[in-house]
Amino acid sequence: MGDHINEFDIPLLRKQTTFVEGCPGCLLEKKKAEAPHIAPVKELCFVALLVLCNVLPIASLFPFIYFMVQDFGIAKVTTQIGTYAGYIGSAIMVGGFITAAPWGWIADKYGRKPVIMSGTASIFVFNTLFGFSTNFWMALVTRFLIGFFNGMLGPIRAYASEICSEEHQALGLSMIGTMWGVGLIIGPAIGGYLAQPVDKYPSLFKTGSLFDKFPYALPCVCISLIAVVGFISCFFLPESLHNHPTGNPTDKLEKDVEGNTDGSASDPKTETKTTESKKEKSLWKNWGMIAAVIAYCFWGLHDMAYSEIFSLWAVSPPSLGGLGFTTSDVANVLAVAGLCLLLFQLFVFPRLAKLFRPVIITRSTTFLTIPLLMIYPLIALLSGVWLWVVLILAAIVKNLLSVCIVTGTFFLINNSVPLSQRGVANGISMSGMSLFRAIGPATAGAMFSWAQARESSFLPGMWMVFFILSMICFAAFLETFPPILPKRLNEPHPEGEDDDLKIKRALSFTF
């Protein structure tokens, strides 16, 4: 029988009644048992801050990365800037992919707090160094080290669930997705408005000052200061890991559940049924789960590639098919789109998910994304107010469609496996997502540079870039039909969970 409790299974077990003196995990469980109806507001506020610390280094980069690479002088021609920008954008994801599993093991072995504190400290140190980078290689290495030493997002997701009683689990899970959405608003604003401060705010930042020599340091320093506050908040967080030698008291409960909950000998017939059931649940033989995970990862790559290309396209000179925007202009567009995404995620998508089945949501929004992407090169032909109106509307609609697609594929993953395997399936999907998100910016940057340098009468310049993105969408659209995606994924698994909790959980994993 199993010797480990999956985090998604715990609500199905009896409440823990045995507490070991001196164990921080037991102390937390006891506190929850004594006040199950009181939400851990203080702890959730700290969790929200820590999630924000994670997203800001990623979201703040896009408005100014083009100009940063341009200032480094590593690109021999203007059309090569996108390639090098893509490498820097991917570095943090590559570092995170390499160490995500080891950091998760450390969190399970030594506690959540050490990993969370290490992650916030790495953001402070390496994000600050990134802002003061003097060349491309220093920027690349420091971004890689941010991801390499920051493995706290996975433990934070577990921790948000562990500090909440069963009644408030949905609140803890939804906090993750909500704060990530907030970061998508604040991050571009910090990067766009604070980069190159001497040019934008000459009365505050003088020529020859520190931020004149390092024009991209100010947004990084601001984010690092937020990470310092996050690091300090860790001292006020209770540890949730059990550290007594006999293991988690819920281990006994799991054995009881697998047998009889009264602790009596298990029925051989029941045991045989359980064994047969487990044999039927091999994840790697579950094509539905594999297909859903591929779709989930595929859209992770698409979203990162689109984010990279959109910012590069917006700041590129009009002679190369771009919009000629400043960092502040890009920040304005991304912040407005991020705000609309957050509101949609909080108030609209939960209702949408109850009205339509996941395959319908994923398929229809994927199809609508195709023509939307193809109008982007036409936007560059506009000017003045119409340029801003159409561009912001397009960015908003693209974000809303993306969140529907990614969250829809997450539902498909959940529907492909029973509740007892959901934790493992989600772990696989998150590892795959990290890898694909690492590939996205580098691939997009190289494609962007190639398209700008390409001289052809057939789909010249940006037309080719957005055409390729549209074809990726078309391939994803075809993937939503049988036999690639089984029809059974359109229905919740018989061992499913409450609809509201399922939606909250899905939104917490969207990004």
C-alpha cells in the first residue's frame, strides 16, 4: 500500500487528531483544528507578497529588454537584437527548469521556509546585479542564476494549501493566480516607467548620475527591495513541514483509509480491488493525460513566445515593421491588458467554466486566436489615437483568450486522472511547462531577428512572425479533436472535486 499522501487527497481523509509536541507541522495543524472557520489572513498576505516577488523579475523585463541589448552593442545589426533579447528572456526559465525538482525535494526534506527564504534572497542579489549589468554575458548569467537559486514557487503553492483549513483551501489556492495577475500589471509598469530614468525624469535623475550610467538598474533595485520585504516576512511564517521521526500522523490515516477507517483488518476483496485500480492508473499509459499535458505545455511556449515578440515588435523602428514605442508606451499597453486579465480571471472565467465544457472553451478560444494574430501587422499601419485603441483592444483580447486556453487545458489534465493521481499529473505538467517556457523566448527572439532580416515579397517582416504564431495556434486547434484528444476528457473524472474548488485550483496554476 502507499506510504505517501498526495496533497489533493488530504481533504478526503479524516482530520488529524494526533499532534506531536515540538513539531511545527503539528503545531500548525492544531491551530487549524482549533479555529477551522478563521482564515489565515496574515499568512496569506505574506504568501501574496512572495508570489509577487516571483513574477516581478519576469514581467518587468519585456518593456526594456530591447533597449538594454541595444546598449550592450553585442548585436552587429539591428535585426539581431531580438535574438539576444530572447536568450536573456529564456535564461531565468532555463535556470528554474534545472533546479525545480531539487528545490522541491529540499522543501519536502527540510521545510518550506528555507526554500522560500533562499528564493527571495536570490531575487534580491541576482536581480540587483542584473540591473547593473555592463554587458550581455553578465545579464545572461545573472538572469540564469535568479531562476537557478529560486525554487520557491512550487513550495509556495503547497504552502498556501497547507496553512489553510479545508474551508479556506479555495481561498489559498486562488491567491496564487490572483497575485500572479497583479504582478502582470505591476511588473511591466515598474520596468517601463522606471527604465532609462534620466531621459524620462531629468529633474530627478541628473546626467552623469548612477542611474545614467546604469539606465536599467532602477526598476531592478525597486523589485529587489520588494524581495527584501518578502524575505523579512518569511520570519513571521509558520513552518508547515512535520519533522518528527515517526512521520506525519496522517500516514496512519492513509493506511486506515486504504483498509478500513476503524483500523480493523482490511477486506481482501477490497484490497484486491484497490490493487487492480492502481494498476489501471499508470500515468505514462494514460494517453488522455499525456495529450492534455502536451497541450498545456504547448500553450506555455506560445504565451512566452508571444510576450517576447509583442514587446520586441512594439519597440522596433517603424522601418522594420515595428511601432517605435518607448518603454513607457509598452508599459501602458501591458499594464492595461494585465488589469483586464485579472478582472476577467476573478469575475468572468469562473462563470464561463460552469457554462461550457473544457474542450469547448479550449477549442473555440484557440480558433479565435488565429485571425486575431494575423491583424497585428495591420495595426502598425495605424497612427495616433486609433493605433492605441486598436492595439490595446487586441492585447486585451489576446490575454483573455490565452487564459481561457491555458486554464481549459488544465481542466483537461484534471479530467484525465483520478483525484489520487492529480498531484503527480500536475507536477509533470508544471515541469513540462517550465521547459517549454524556457524554449519560448529564445525561439521567439531568433524567429523575430530572422523575419526582420528577411527580404521577400511573400509575408515580409512581421507578417511572417505573426503568421508562424497563427500556424502554431492552428496546430493546437487541430489537437483538440479526437483521436489526439480523447472525448472522455470533456467530462469530469468520476473522482472529481467540487466545481468551485476545481476552478480556483485551475486558476492558481494558470501561469
